[in-house]
Amino acid sequence: MTLKSDRSATLVLRVWLESGSDDFRGRLTAVDTTVGHEGGEVTLGVVSSASDAVEAVRAWLDDFVGGRAPSQ
């Protein structure tokens, strides 16, 4: 697939359970993939619950749809 002038981004959500304690952890990383504006990875946040992860994804999507750059 070839993207032309459409704005695009990639969000990676990595989750794991800490060994020994089974504590939930997550990291959200975003990359601007818009042609001509490709950027490096930006860590958007580190979360410690599933609900925090959902809220972080929702905030990132709101920023993206609103046309603003993802907040750090």
C-alpha cells in the first residue's frame, strides 16, 4: 500500500505481567508515518492497569483525529 498525502500514524501497545508479582504493565509508543513527515518513535506513556491503557489509547486517538500532534 502506498500512502500519498494522507496523515497517518502507528501506535504500538506493549503489555506484560511483571514476573513474580503479576503486576500489569504497558508502554505506548507512537510513530508519525505521514509521507514526508516520518518521525522517530515517541513513548507516549507507561501504564499500570488495563483501564489506564484504554484511556491512553483513547487520548492518542482523540489527538490524532483532532489533527494535533500526539502529546508526550
